[in-house]
Amino acid sequence: MARNGSGVYSIPANTLAVSGDPVSSTKFNSLVNDLEADANVDRPIEAGGTAASTALAARSNLGLEIGVDVMAVDDGLLSIAGLTTAADKMIYTTASDVYAVADLSPFARTILDDANAATVRATIGAGTGSGDLLAANDLSDVDSASTALSNIGGQPIDATTTALAGLTTAANEGIYATGADTFSMFTLTSAGRALLDDASASAQRNTLGVGTADDVTFGTTRAQIPVDGATTGNITSGNRNAMVQCTGDMNMHTGIASARDWMVFDSGASARTFTKTSGITMKLNGSNVTSAVLAAQDIGAVHWRSTTICILKGPFT
């Protein structure tokens, strides 16, 4: 075979035909046989081959032996090779052999290169580690727990606040004490809150729609029996089924229709005495009486059960 020591192929001598001369079969067949032999042997590296007939020998001949000259194909490296990187980025794993890119600022890198926790604290300005964090950072670097608590704006553990923290709240509920440092919830409707924000009893009566004066108004069923400055007044059939303000002592009078009712009250500072005319039976707590007293600023009820029987109910004495 006509290859020299450098692996360069040369046509065997005296093989080329001469113009005008017959072609020698011997020379022609010799060239063909030489080319066949050359085509069936390992092509040398100098001729673009590997000088080997196996992949393992070829990698070794080319200086590409796995584990010696080069690395085998790796899924992790393939994942990294597919990333798009830029300035101030880092790679991290999201799964086995799967990588992604995240931001990594210059300041963050100054923390990552610190050798220990003390150096990290110095880098971020968090003190020396001899105590808690610095008071300059609204925290503390003091030995006193109370001072540290003051620096961070905290509050000591308290039984009241602990009990309150343990409540389960919901909409339209209020909190009330059931004992020392013990609390519970109760329903507090918007109507209830409208009463609680009133500054006075008069304002609460106004919220309830019953007037603002001392004599409470229930719609139009309010009657007064002033007697032109006198100290006695007669409850008669003209004033029935009503609220009656007593401006003086009262007398159960004849002429009452049967089954009539009055609410009587005294807004003054004096008690009111209730008496009866002749022919009227007045009962108090099941007993016949000739008179009864309603205390000052108190309220009672007068029930006529016939034209002649009057029954007093409530705080009469």
C-alpha cells in the first residue's frame, strides 16, 4: 500500500498510463487492488480518520477518552447550558439536574463571601452578637429586658390582654368581663351600638323614638291631668287608655266606663296619694283600700274592671 510514514497516500510507481500506449492490465489491477486495500484499513488521523476501528480506540487516539480527557454527557450540565445568564444573576436548582436563574445583587454577594455569623452581622450592621440587635435599629443591645422591651415598643405579658387575645370574635359582637381578667362575647347589634354612643339618657330616649323630655312619649297615647295648680285631679272617662302624668294627688272618680286602663307616673319630687270617691271599690294587692301612695318619680297602673271597681298595680303602698 502506497502510504508513507506520515500516512499520505501515493499512487504506486509505473501505474499511470502513457498517452498512446496500451493500458497494462497488470498496472491497472495493481492500482485498483491498492485502493481497495487502503479503503479497508483504519484511516490515519492525518487523513481525517481516527486510526481506529472501535469508538473506544478512536476516543483514545483522538485524546477524547471519557473520564480521562473529557466528561460524559451530563443532564445537569445540559440544563445549565440552556440557561440565559446576565449580570448580577446566579444559578440554582429547582429539581435534580434542573437549574434556573435568580437575581444576585452586589450587596448579597458581600454577605455570601462572609466566613462566619459574626462577619455577616458586621456586614448587615446587626451588632457584634454579644446581645440582641442594636437599639439604633429600633431593637435592643442591652442587658435589661425592660429596656429592650421599651426599645422595640413591646408590652409586658398581661393577664387581661392574654384573656382578650383568647376570645373568638365575630361581626356584631361586644366584649364584657365575667370576672377578674376573664372575658366573654355578647351580641351587639347596630341598634345596640346606636344607644351606647349616646351621651345622655335624653339622647337615648331620642334614639328610641320616645321623646327627649322627662315625660316619655309613646306615639300619641299620652295624656296629662294638670288641675290648674290644684293638688288633686280626677281620673274620669275623658282620660282613658293613656299615660297619665300626676301633677298632684289623684282621685278615683265616678263615671268611668268599664274595662279601662291607665299608666300613671309621677315626674315630680313628691309622692302622690290616690283616693276614691264614695261608691268606688279600690283594691291593692287583693285588699280593699281607701287610699294608696305612688312614690315620687315612680310608675304604676290603674285598671277599671267595672264602673265601680278600681285595681291598682305596681309600686303602690
